[in-house]
Amino acid sequence: MSAPIAESGHPALPGYPVSHGVHPVSLPAGDLTLSALLAVPDGPPRGTIVAVHGGGTSAAYFDGQAHPDVSLLTLGARLGYTVVAVDRPGYGASAAQLPGGQTLTEQATALRMALRHLGDHCGTGTGMFMLAHSFGGKLALAYAAGADERDSSLPALLGLDISGLGHTYLDDPSQFLGANRHSGWKRNWGALRYYPPNTFREADTMVGPMPVHERTEAGRWPLRFAELAGRVRVPVRLTFAECELWWRNDEESLTDLAAGFTAAPLVRVDRQPGAGHNISLGWAARAYHLRAVAFFEECLGRQAAGASAAS
């Protein structure tokens, strides 16, 4: 197995530690180079989990250092998956080149090129799953909506697992998405009790302002969701934290949210107890990640059953 070009350090996070078995890598994406964190299993991978971070964070969101149970990258590799957490365009290695970030459409194009490189240079197993958080979920939906099942140069997309993303804001997002990263603190985190000690000291190196293009996209999201959701043709699981303060998540709103995925063969909406918006950095991270992997296993089973029926 060959691997993407390894780096000696993560360009976005100087001095930021990574878990054992997690490697900073570079993924070419046309004129861009996207930084990422990669973990691989001991044997052939069952599939590949592509982790996509939210606004104002980084790929390190999925390799939290405050407690050993938090990292998605180490857990996924132990369970037999290749896991790659990608710094979206405008973050990490591409931040200097794209200080304003990119639109969702542009990000989806860049991510497609980066994952094509990953597929060419690293074993991806049966197919690819996306586990995305908050704004990263918007990118996951844009990617899935534009996926071409005939494009054999890309690993097949088998499912989406998205946390912290709805379709209707509780309040006007422009109040909380400015350059001041502390303005939306409670909305992003919830309560201190949801997180291991040292979480906020560690997180200080991975949190920063959201690029201007993303702030603009955030205001347009309710309309973009309606446009994208109906074009997603893979199973979708949506998770809302117990303390979710960005999105309407009453039962009526969630029913309407799920109904938007008219072409998806399966849509599931779950709640994660004992969690704030940043689920993957909290005490609930391991439980959430295990549930996501269980969903991906269901997707693998559906694919195998479909292939068997077709033969």
C-alpha cells in the first residue's frame, strides 16, 4: 500500500500533538494542497471514513487529545477502517492561499480531487463514508448531491453521518458567525460538564475565525438545503446533541428535515444524550462515533445484499 505524501508536521497546527498511529498528510486538489490527518488499520480496510470538520475548527477536531476515548481516527482504525480527516479549503495548508475560504460548490470540487488522490494512493476498502460536523455537513451534502455513480475514479460513496446540522436556524446566524470566535461559545459547546478536563486548553489551537465565504454561505443555508437534500442518493443519518442551540430540533422540525431527502434510500434522525454541539470532542464522542460506525456497517450490509440480489 502506498500513502499520500507524509508531512513532518501539520501546517495549520504547529506543535499540536496527534494520537499514536495518526499521521499528518497532504492531499493534492488541483491548484490546492489540502492538509489532513490519516489513520489506517493493521489489515485491509473495510472501508474509508472521510471526516469533515465544521466552521472555525480543523481536521484535529476528530483527533481530540483531552481523553483517549475522544479520537475518531484511532477508534475507526482499530475497527478496521481507514480514516482521513481533511482540512477543508481555507483551513490548514490552504489557509494562506484562500484567506476567504471557498463556496460550498468550490469546496466540493476540491474535496473530490483530494479523495481521488487518496483512492489512488491508499487502500480505501469497499467504499467511502462521510462523517461530517456542522458546516462540514453542508459540504458532505454538496459532495453527495453532486456525486456521479459512473465516476469510477472515486471511491464509491456509501453513506453520510452528519452531526450538528439542521435546515432551520434557531436564531439569525449572522449574530454569532463574526470574526470574534467567542461570540457563539455557548452555542458551540453547551456546558462544561459535557467535555473532559483540558478540552478547552487543547481546543484553543484548533479553533479560529470562520472564513468570510462560509459566513455568507451560512446565511443562505435554508435555501441551499432544499436544493441539495433531494439529490442525495445514499443513506443518511443525522444526529443532534442533547444541548443543540444552533438548529431547531423539535419533532416537527426534524420530521420536515428528514422529508427533504426524497431520493435517499434511508434517513435516520438520532439524538445524542449528554452532549453539546461539538459532540466529537466531548464525553459522548466515543458513543457517537460507535453509533456512526454501526450505521456504516449497516450501509455495507445493504450494499452486499444489493450486490447479491443482482448476481
